[in-house]
Amino acid sequence: MDNSNKHILNVLNDLVETAKDGQKGFETAATAVDSQRVKSELERFAQQRAIFVSELESTAQKLGGSTTNTTTIEGAAMQAAGAVHRGWINLKSAVGANDSKAILNECENGDEAALKAYDNALHEEGLPVDVKTMIQRQYQEIQAAKQTVSSLKQVL
């Protein structure tokens, strides 16, 4: 595998982790909110992120790589640190407090971190057009999700 493919796979791997965190975050948030409307939106975003993961993974496979990391003990610690870095750190305390507004704030924080990760990916050199197009589309969908989450806070 040449270095440019390795580089692209690293970019894709980062986004897979970001999307997986979003999926888990939204799933967790959905179980903790009372409003049925909010719950169904959060479930929809969790599903959306699951789709992102499979798109990113299949793109990586086409490039001859894999995004399925074999998780070691330090890998698990790194994933936990990564989840913190990716904006979902305070979700558990918001869920514990049973505070729907705080939960939605954490969803926004998670998406804010995701947007940064996607923005960084979009500024990487040497990404093939089809990869960049997919990343751009996912970025726009995350932006739309974040706006929806913001507006959901108004209905609580």
C-alpha cells in the first residue's frame, strides 16, 4: 500500500471513530430524554451516523484498507480518550441528571467536535474527489443535525 492510500485511510479511520462516537452518543441521549419527538430525532441521528460509518468503512475497503481496529487495552483507553476529545464527555452526567436540555447541549458539543474533525479531513491534501465529496456530504448532514438539535431545545 502506498503512502497516499495510507494517509487517506488514516483520515477515514478518524472519521469512522468520530461517526461511531456520534452514533453511541445519540443512542445514549435518545434513551434518556422524555419527549417522544426529541427521542425519535436523536434515534434518527444515531442511525444516520451508523450509515456514515458503513460508507466510510466501505470506502476504506475499496482503497485496500480496513477501519476495523483490533482493540487492545491501550486501544480501549485511547478510544475513551478520543471520545472525550470528540465532544461527548459530559453526556453521562447530563443523562444521570435526567436533564433533557443538558443532554441536547452535549449532543451539540459532540456534533461541534465532529464538524471540526470533518473540517480537518476536508483540508487534507490528496484526497480523491469521490472521498472528498462523501466527507463533504456527511459534514453538511452533521451541520443540519446540529441545527435540528438546537431547535429541539426550544420545544422542551
